[in-house]
Amino acid sequence: MTEDLRRFNVPTFFIHGDDDQIVPIRAAALEAVKIVPGAELTVYEGDDHGICTTQKDRVNADLWRFLHKAKGEMAAA
């Protein structure tokens, strides 16, 4: 996946729980955000792999915020 991440050329948003035991944050999001130029990372402290279910309202709000921000940045470019 590393080579795929290097080819990203659109606004990219990563969300990750810092207590994810299935995909540890150090091996995934913390590395991915370093590779994708301009990527944004939001860490959900104390949350695990199921944040899209357990934190769905927060995830949706964070996604909307990112999308609106990215839309503005793309329009300005």
C-alpha cells in the first residue's frame, strides 16, 4: 500500500482510534499521514477499530468538516 499512498494527489483524511488492536495506529495511520502529501489525521483517543460504528456521529461530523475544508481548498487552487 505504501506505493499506492505515494500516488495520492487529492485531499486525504485519515481517522484512527489510538486503541485499535486490529490495525495498530503506529503501523497504519501514523505512517500513512507521513506518506500522503498534505494528509490530515484525526486520532480518536481511547477508541478502537470500530469507530465508524461506535463513534458514527463524530466520524460523520469530522468527515463533513474535512470535505467542506477540502472543497474550499480545491476551489481556491
